Amino acid sequence: MSDFQLNDTIVALASAAGRSGICVVRVSGPEAIRIAARLLQKPEKLFVALPNTAFHSNFYSSSGELIDDGVVTAYRAPHSFTGEDVVEIAGHGSLAIAEVLITELSTRGARLAEPGEFSRRAFYNGKLQLKDLETINARVDASDSNSLRGSARGIKEKFERLEELYRSLIGLLAEVNADIDFGESDSIRISGLNEKIKQASNSVSYLLAVARTKAANSRAYTVALTGPPNVGKSSLFNALIAYKRSIVSETPGTTRDYLEAFIDLQGHRIKLIDTAGERVAGGEIEREGIALGRSAALEADLVFRLTDPANRSPEISDGVILLHNKCDLDGFQASISVSALTGDGLEKLRDVILRGAKSLDVELSKPVLSLSERGALEMVQTKLVALTGSIPSDPGLLADDLRSTLDVAAPLLGLNISEDALNHIFASMCIGK
């Protein structure tokens, strides 16, 4: 982003698009106060507003037509999210109102913000660090309260380990530079040098081994209901989601495609899948539906195969759990017996699903790496492994190797390598030159 762009005043919808109680339009930049004031019935109220204060106002178009009324909040630089002057305009939650407000602000001098630009400005202005930006994204993307908590723990661990790695590499570079400046030999003489490099390498190896991909960060725990026709899969599906989503009929083959719905169990987002009854298909459409259901079941975290009084001992494959339905008809009792009709056994079934969902808690708490982050860490690992195999005897060459490793690692923390390395040398090693 150029300096010219950073000096622009930007505008965007800060709330979700669509029908809601309110919509919030955010303006940020050096002209935010002046531009937003031109919408108001009494512009002077915004000019004299104290920082972090809000007031009610009508909003008018450039032609003097009333657009809406709502609340205006003023934030003064540098005490705002972006570090710039910010005005937030909260009107009624209509997409039409939001579009008109943004258009009017744009014609008065603000430009439409680029994706994530408010956060980028906050980062450039020192209001946020890289880990703060990732935390914001994780909060926005969280599908349930469990993934919200888990992602926070994963981000915390990742940046703690990255910061530890960075400090260890900076410390090594500082020692090498001290040896260059004050050493009495042309060969490197630092106690435990090889072991320190190995420890840094092991730290990278651990992070690469335990970290998940970002694509797995927000997935729901998936439960598939499978079995032959008319065992009550659709009835049980409807009972679990507490509304009629799937068609229930005594005619076999009513469900020709798989259906999905989401439920929440103690903060865990669960995706339920109702699959087509497994039988010799009566046509191409039904064959395709059965195949899609099988494919969805293969990718599910938990698969139940339902039985009914006519089929209590089916063959099952590894990983599939028998779920005995319609137990109100024959009184059959086993490890998991339910009646979709009466609701008997549903709480026990929900407990089984919840136990499975909780198994993802540890997974969700693991650090998350993007492909670029993983690639950078693998490059760091390659450099460190090469150093452990053959540490240069020349201190200058070793310093160059460490600097190149830091050059790769630094963007993971959003740090300027050369400046931070120099500051560390002066502050930690008391080298005053």
C-alpha cells in the first residue's frame, strides 16, 4: 500500500450486509470528521464531539433529502482502532440505507476501503500486531464457541513459539556479533553453539508437526445417519434438529439425496447428514443419491448405521456405530437404542455425539499455519539443519547464515529483522557502537 493510499480517508460497511437491527458504516482517515459531518443535520456537533462519544442525528443526502436517523460515534486519533480519526455511523439495518450512506460519503471524498484495510491501517499505525490480526480473523470465522476458544489457544501457542524462536536466533546473532567485535580468534568460540542451534531446530520441528492447516480451523463435527430404507433415518434427523427438514414417508426411497443441517451441543457446532436408504436403486437419480450419501459418510467424523425391528443385526464396517431405532415397537435395548417417534434415548444419543465432538477440542487448540507460514518455517528448518551439520568456523559466515535465517522467520511475526537485531545487540549485549 502506497503512502498516498494510507493518507486517503476510507469508508466501508462494518456490520454484516443484510436485514438487521442496525447497520454500521465506518469512516477512517485524516478527513473522516469533515466528510462524515456533511451528512449530519448539525455538522458542528461532530466537530466539537469529545473522543469516544456518541450522539443522535438525522442523515441527509447532498440534495437535502432525509436518508435515515441513528447514532454517530467519534474516535479521535490516535485513540481509535486504526489509530486515525474514525467516525462510525449506525443507522437502521437495511442494505439500501447502508448503500446510500456509503455512496453519499464516497461522493464527499472518502474512497471505498480495500478488504481488511482498517486492520492493515491499525497494524501500520502500531495499534495491532500480527497475532492481533490473526485473532480478529479467527473470531470472525469461528463457527461456534468451542472453535472460538480453541483458535485463541492455538494462536497464543503459535506466536509464543515463534517469538521464542525469534529471540533465540537474535540471541545467537548477538553472540556471534560480539565474538566478531571482541573475540581474540578468527574462529568462532561460543559455548554450546551447536546445542543452541539444535534447540531452535527442534522448536521449528515441533511447530510443523503439531500445527493444523487454516482450512481445518472452522470445520464442524460431522455425523452421518446411514442404513437401509425405512429404518427411520429421516425421522431421527428431524428429531435431532427439532424441526421437519427431511421428508418422512413409508414409501422406500423417499430420500434420494443427502440432507445437511446444523445443531449446537454445548457450544459445539454439529453437522448432521441424512443419507439416502441403501438398497438396489430403482433409477439413475436414486443411484446418484445413494452414491453421494456414501461419499458424505466416508468423510464424516461419526457414522451411525440405523436398525429397526426388522433388521437388528446388520453387518457393519470398521468405525461405524450401530444405532437401534424404533425401540418403542419391540422394546429392544442395546448400547444406543432410541425412538425418533417418542424421543426415548435421544439425550443419550446426543451425549454420544457430544463426546465425539469434544475429541476435536484438542485438535482445535493446536496452532494453525497457513501454507505460506508452513513454507517459511520449512525454509528456516532447512537452514538450521544445514548449520547443525556444518557450522562455519568463520564468525562472519555464521553471522550471514543467521541473518538469512532471520530474514525468513521475521515476517511470521511482522518484524523488521535488521533493526530488531541491531536493537537487541545494543540493549542486550551493551555494544555501544
